[in-house]
Amino acid sequence: MASTTPRTVIALGLAQLLAWGSSYYLPAMLAAPIARELGLANSLVFAAFSWALVVAAVFGPLAGWAIDRMGGRRVLMAASGVFAAGLVALGCAQGPVGLFLAWTLLGVGMAAGLYEGAFATLVQIFGTQSRGPITGITLIAGLASTVGWPVSAALQGELGWRATCLTWAGAHLLINLPLYAAMLPRQPSSPAQAPVQPAFEGFGEPQIPNLRPEQKRRAAVLLSTTFALTWFISTAMAAHLPQLLQAHHIGLGSALLIAALIGPAQVAGRLLEYTTLRQIHPLLSARLAAAMHPLGAALLLILGAPVGVLFALLHGAGNGILTIAKGTLPLALFGPQGYGMRQGLLMVPARFAQALAPFAFGLALDHWGAQALWLSVLLGLLCLAALLALPDQSAR
């Protein structure tokens, strides 16, 4: 098992980088040329993307159930095919109907082929030892925007947006599909067969809390709330951070440079999780990470432009660690049994929050200007409160 871990993690990490770069990060580079050629408003193109996130929320539990029953290899391979079909449909779209049909297919692919599907697959392979592999793939896939945006922009500039979509579709068939086929086990492991060696280095034997049914329901509500708040904040910042920084009297050039620090800060946060924080329970590291955004945002609101860089670093690092927590906390609280479907259900509110965030936070920014950041401070504190309310026996 140990010898296969690096290869499996690298393969899944590269596949996730490509999947995120060709779906979630695609509209940022292609929305404008698509809108121009099809004679549509930019907002309609982004509405189709938001629709894809809603589709992903609806199909997420089904994808998780399929991974539990059939194994991650089959489902992730199928997701690559659906991604390719959606990208081909997008490249051939002639109007709003074709646009929304394409993003419907891409939404189905996102439900099965992004982090939730990869995390569930890792839990099947590594059981309670999945924290390290989950962190590993997020370290690689965390560069999706860094790689995906320039690649999409270069392809669009040379070949046009339609050929860009077709190129990404080919990458799913020629890269991701073979990676999944070659590197993932053909038969899924049952939770009873999955490894049960120490789950968290420095933390001793894995202690899955023996929660009563009502405690499990309460923990599930708190976790889904945490994930929804986290996705809302991260998506809102991704969509509006340069404008938000300008509202705090930071020039456009400086705002873009500060916003560019988010990606490296996320990777730094994941490296921190992979090294220092792996010695503690994931619930404790998640609580630490949840405090970073409201702390940085409050400092920016009080002290202004001089702490803009600090805000970006704190937000990015916290968001990077919380991405890992989406995979490790359900495992730590509930164990590997039924992980895939549970993960899909827990992420349903997060997908809807993600779809709503750009529009809702944009309205707040229009009405309140720089003070809109207090909204994210409040949501960040609610996220921290939800984590603090989770059962204490999950960490000893």
C-alpha cells in the first residue's frame, strides 16, 4: 500500500488539476468571447455556469452513492467521459439552449469528478489513513487556476474559444481517463477491508466517535453549514476580491497583485496542514483555519489598505486548509462507512451557496461598498461557531 500511495496521489492530483481547470475555472477566460460570438450578455454565460453548480449539488449524492457501490475508478472514468461530452457540447453551442445544455453536462461531471469524488475514492483505498493522500491531491490541484487560466487564455488567443473547449475535452479522454484506468484499483475496498492503522500521525489510533443518532444528525447539520459558509466566502472572494480591495482605497494594479497571492497562500496553507498540522486532529486544524478569514477581514476593515497583503495571505491559507477539511472531517466524525454518499449529501448546501455567492456578495458590494466585508466576517464567525459546536469527543 505504501509504495502505491505517491503514484496514486500524483495521478489523482494531476487529474483533479485538469478537471478543475477545464470546468470551474473555465468561464473566467472564455465567458467574454463566448458572449460576443453568441450575441449574449456576459451575465447569461455566468448564469449557465451557476446552473452547472446547481446540477452538481443535485447529482452529488448520487455520484457518492455510485462510488460507494461501484468504486471510484468506474465513476471517475465515467466523469471524464461526461466532462468531455460537456466540453464538446460547449464548443459546438450556437445559442443559449446549447450553452445551458453543455453546462448541464459539465455540472454532472463536476458532481462526480471534482474533489468530492476524488476524496471518496481515496477513502475507499486508504480508509482512515486518507488524510495525507487527501492533502496531497489538494496540493497539486490547488494550482488549477495557476495552470488552467493561462492555458485557456493562450488556447483562446491562438485557436478561439470553441477549439479551446475541444482541446480540454481531448485532454479528459487522453489524460484523465487513462490515469484513472491505470492508477485506481478495479475493485472497491469495503470499509472493513480498508486500512485502519493510525489515521493522524502524532494522534495515535483512529478514534471514530461512537455518536448517537441524534448526535450524528446534529454533527451532519453543523458540517454542512460549515461547508456552505466556507464555499460562499471563498467563491465571493474569488469573484469580487479585486473590486473589494479597490473599495478599500487600494489601486487596481496593487489590488490585482494582492489578489494573485491567494493561490500561493492556499498552497502554503495546505503545506502547513501536510507538515505541522497533521500532528493534530483535523477538527482542531479546521477551527484554526476558520478563524483566519474573519481575522484578516476585520483587520482590513479597521486598519485599511496597509494590511491588504496580510488579509489575502490569511484568507488564502485558511481557505486552503478548509478545502482539506471537507474531506477529512466527515471521515474523522463518521468513519469510512458510506463516505461517498454522505459526502455528496453534506456538500449539497455548499453547492447552492457557491452558485449564489457571486450574485449575493456583488449586491452587498454595490450597496455597502467596502463595508460589505463585514458580511464575510459574520459568515466566517458563524463557520467557526459551527466547528466549535461539533462533538468534542471527535478530538481527544
